[in-house]
Amino acid sequence: MNDSSVLLPGSPETERAVATVGERLSAIASGLIARWRRRLPRRRETPAFDAIAEMNDYMLKDIGAPSWMISRAALQKDSLHRQLTGIGGPA
């Protein structure tokens, strides 16, 4: 083994290596924490959006939802009706 590749405890090289590893670990942890914090608001919004998305088209019109959401609700209602009645479903 080459003696120049061995890090001895207390040596300046060891101190630099430990400091570098510590800085990198700290940067990784900070990045993960930042990503987690950015994700939290979206996780809170999802159940609220799901509740709105499950409303029927009449309720969505009443609350002033965007037209794309109203159309989607009407399409889902029509699709469910067709599945339940067997009209227009797969043969």
C-alpha cells in the first residue's frame, strides 16, 4: 500500500478530508430538506383539489369552477352512466 494514500488521525490531510465530506453531507441534507419543504404545500393541496374534482358538473358551475373542470366532470358522469347501463361499453 502506498503511504501517501493513508490518512492519519489528526493530520492536516485528514482534517481537510473530514471537512470536505462534512460539507458535502451538509449540502445534500440541506437540499433534501428544501425539496421536502417545497413538496409539503402540494401534498396539502392535493386532497382539496380531489374533493373539488369529485363534484358533479352542476356543483362546479355553481361555485364558478373553470370550464375545463366542468367538462371533465360531465364527461366522467357520462362515462360512468355508460358503464353502469352497458351503453357504448366494450362488447
